[in-house]
Amino acid sequence: MPTKIEKDAVSGVGSTRDAVSGATKDAVTGVGTTGHEWDGIEELNNPLPKWWLYVFYATIVWSIGYWVLYPAWPTGSGYTAGLLGYDQRQVLAGDVAAAREAQAGLRARIQEASLDEIEGDADLLNFAITGGRFAFAENCAGCHGAGGAGAEGYPALADDDWLWGGTVDDIALTIAHGIRSGTDEARFSQMPRFGADGILDRAQISAVADHVLSLSAPSAATGGDAPGAAIYAENCAACHGDAGEGSREMGAPRFDDLIWLYGGDKAAVVESISNARFGVMPAWAQRLDPVTIKQLSVYVHTLGGGER
């Protein structure tokens, strides 16, 4: 059959064109072209394999069948229920009910036991830690980090430094009622805004910040620390202690270690003194059942070293 060879002016690569039908075939690959051309580049006619097309068509048929049989499309006030009446919510509710039934005995024992009794019983302790771990991951890890590692502004729970006390009962009270959550039994403390409210000027705030930093790292104290010490004694020691030992009754952090909630550089300390911090923790007793609160309390207690 007569053919005509056409070459690209730049590359010199051409395609063969059948003189009778006008069909073209790429000279390099030997594959026919579609007739689509852009800037001298022709599109090869490489159709999808038949098996792939058949599978694609089968998925379309499958999706239509799925749509008819199972819940699928929203209707504004609900959704198409499907011929089978399948509901994943019902399946989940059944699974939860079955799990609760299987755990009913241990949950009832935890309900009746004190926190100390739970920690003294190996079976209850293991059950509480396991349940508490899952409850923590779902409700607490977003702020306090996986495993209670903490973050800036969110206390670490995996050490032995506690603002409000680290016994299991202290922890349970904090979890149940929160911190500055607005409930009557919530933990509450409020530090004055020494800068924003004009109680101290910038020079005084800088001096007391130097003193606060010197309490956690005595080697960082400067020769001119006396003014800062005097300001600290007059304005801060009543809550944070003369030597920066803190007060758990007031939720006042200690300064005689290297653990800082909002940062331990001077800028962060100055910000805390000037504008105060007012972190809030939810009252989880309004969201979680008493057994879960106990499990969380035991789990967090084990993270923090089990203070007695």
C-alpha cells in the first residue's frame, strides 16, 4: 500500500501516512495516531486494555447495585436507606453494647471501688489503665500529647511536677471538674497582670523576671538581682513561695526547677508577668461517665510516677 513519510522540521522524526486512508502511524513506535496534533506533537492511539475497561465497567455496575442496596444519598432530611436497611450506626451501637456487657463486671467493681482500691487490685488496675489509655487518646492527647508528653501551654503529665497535686485523688478532682472551667468545684487561680494593669513598670518586670530565672538556675543570677528579689518578695512570694517552691493549694507553679509551662526564657517569663496566663481545662465529669473518669485518673497517675 503506498505511504507518504512526513518529518518534523525540528526533530527530523516523522510519521507514515497511508496515501489512501489518510491514517498515520508513528515512525518510532509504530503505533497509530489519533489525528490530534499540538505544536508538531501527535497523540498516539493507545487504547486501554480490554480487561481494564471491563473492570471499570464492572465497578460502575457494582456502584449502582451498592446504591440500591445500602444507604447512599442524602435527601435533605435523611438519606436513602437502601433495600437491605443496613445501618452502620446500629452495628456500632451493637458492638458497644456487647463490649459493655462483657466489661460489666469489671466496670461495676470500678464503680464501687475507691481509686486506691483500684490501684491495689491487679485486675482492676490493668482494666483501668487499658480503658484510661483509650479515653486519654480520644479526649486528652490533643492537648497533653500522646503519652502525656505535654506541649507549650499544656502541662506534661509524664513527670512528677504537678500544679494542683499528683496523688490519684488530686488528679481525679482536676479531671472531673477542670481548671477555670466555670463549674463550682473547678480548680481556680488567677495571677495579676502586673504589666497590663500597671502594677509594675517595665524595669521592675525585667528585674523580677531575672530573679525568677535565677531561682531555677542560680548560676544565672546577676549582680544586680537585689531589686528583683525585693519586688518578688513583695508581689510574688505569697503564692509562689520565698524560694520559688510553688503552692499546690493555689495552683501556683514552682520556679526552683527547670520545668516551664509557657517557656523558660526571659521573654516568656516577662510575658507571663506582664499579661498573666489563664489556661482553661474542661470539666470532664460533664462529658464522661464516672467509671471513665476513674480509669483516666488511674492512667494519668501511672504516667506521672504514682505519687502518694
